[in-house]
Amino acid sequence: MIQAFIVTSSPLMLAGLENILATQGVEVAGTFLTLEELSEQPVEETADVVLVDATGEQFGTILEAIDHYELTSEFEIILLADHPTPGSVAAAMRVGIGAILPTNASPEQLLAALQGAVAGLVVLPRSEIDSTFPAADPASRPLAELAEPLTRREREVLQMLASGLGNKEIAARLTISEHTVKFHVASILGKLGAASRTEAVTLGIRHGLVLL
């Protein structure tokens, strides 16, 4: 049975989620008013996934808090949000969010997202795919100058991404934490204007930042 934490300040949202999860055979292992409360949860009391109610909140503020408390290194996180922008969806994925769902998602969709996040997958509504991942081939777009150059460390990380290394392997080779690697990867994607690690490597090659 999947065990879930819920983070919401809305009694109505909490009651609705608890009811939905109960009908889907998911155990609510704990509830929290804020992400700070969640970060203070004793390590011996844990859950498979965390549902975070992001409605009525600034999406960027939620992501900053999740990143600040390093929650994605401890939990698989699902965000419930109304009308996130393509940029905010991409940013959420970069910090390790497992799924983003609209608040009117069906019980079946919520269960599928829970199962996917627990399995290490990223789950998005089909309607978000085209806006989050433009179909245009990056090779067909004009190559713009970087607004901000990559640092030496970011170039090292990009080279390792091109070699197919994951965050854990990069962290071990550079003797840094996986959390720091995530920050470097997010910065690389932002500076290159890439929506994925693969696109970042492609653009890095075109900019002459990756040695083949």
C-alpha cells in the first residue's frame, strides 16, 4: 500500500484528498500545514510520496521552499496546481518534482500519478506536454548567444551529462552532493534555454561547450 503525506493549509482540500486517497487504497501517513513542518518531520516517520497543495500560492515560492528544504532528496513530491505555466512546469521538473496535476484531476489520475512518482517517473497531464516540450528541433533554431556564460564547474557537469552520467555519478566524481549537482543542472538548463538534459547537451555541442 502506498503511504502519502499531505501538505495543505486548506481544511476543504485536506478533506477532499483524504477521501479520494481512501477510495484508492492509499494510506495518509500524516498531514502538514506547511513545507517547513514537513521538513521537520522525524526521519523514522516517512511516506512514499508527498502531495503538496500549491493552489492559491505563488508557484515559484513553492518551488523555492521545496528546494530550500531539500525535500526532493527525501520524498517523491506531487504538486497540485491550477494552470501552471510551461516555464514553471519545466522549473518544477528541474528541482526533482515527480508529478504536476490540476486540482480537478480524477481519483484515477491521482492514483496513477502516485504510482508513477513512487516508481521514479515524471507524470504530467497530456495537455501540458506540447507547451512544456516544444516540438521544434533545437538544431533548427537559430543559435543565440548565451546571456550568461557557464561557469567552469557547470561546463564540467555538462560534459558529464553528455557522457550519460546521472546525478549520483556526477556527485561522486566531483566530490559534491547530489543536491549541488541538481543546482548545477538547473542552472545549465536555464542558461542554455533547454527544457531537458538531452537538449542541453545538444545545445552545448552547438555552442562548443561539449567535447566529443
